[in-house]
Amino acid sequence: QVQLVESGGGSVQAGGSLRLTCAASGRTFSSNTMGWFRQAPGKEREFVAAISWNGGRTYYADSVKGRFTISRDNAKNTVYLQMNSLKPEDTAVYYCAAQAKFDYSGSYDWARSEVRYDYWGQGTQVTASS
């Protein structure tokens, strides 16, 4: 049974930092793109960041570029999201996701598309207050 388990969420003041961790089990994702999405209350889920199988390519939403950093450790089957300079508008439930098939395109549109992701975690709450 494949599981993605997020951790590291919490409440911080605006300007603070958090580091999210997504630990995968049940299969290895060392050949697959993994990503982070978020959903704020009353809004649709949106793309945050993604990383290619070997970390060679990273993709970010414009709203987080320069503040968030995605990374991965394939030996641990884990992906991270370092979030700095948090803003109140970053408040949301953050979801980890993984693609089941190898991404041959390497394109931003492929990496940011929810339908390309086959496995999802349960989410972790991030709250940044002003």
C-alpha cells in the first residue's frame, strides 16, 4: 500500500519559516516527479512546487518563487518543502503528491498539472498570521 505522509506544518507569524517533509512508503519514487500543492479555505487546490526524479529540474508557482525551495532525498524516499518569508496568503492545507510514471516531457505544464499525480498525502496545515 502506497502512502505519502506529510509533516512539519504549524502556525508561524508572517515572515517566519517552516519545513515540510513528505515521507513515501510502499514503493520507491526515485524515478518520478513529486510535488506540493495547497488548498486554502474556499479556494481550489493549487500547484506550489515540483521536482524531477533526480532533482535536476524544479518548478515553482510564481507566488512562491524565491521564497520556497523544494528538494528530495531518494535514498530516504522523501521530498521536502522549505518555506521562508511566509505570508498570510500562504495559509492552506499543503499536500504532497507523486507521479506514478516517468515524466519524459520535463515541462512545467506537466509538473504543475494535478491530473499527472497518482498518489496524494492527507495534507498538513500551514498557518501564517500577520
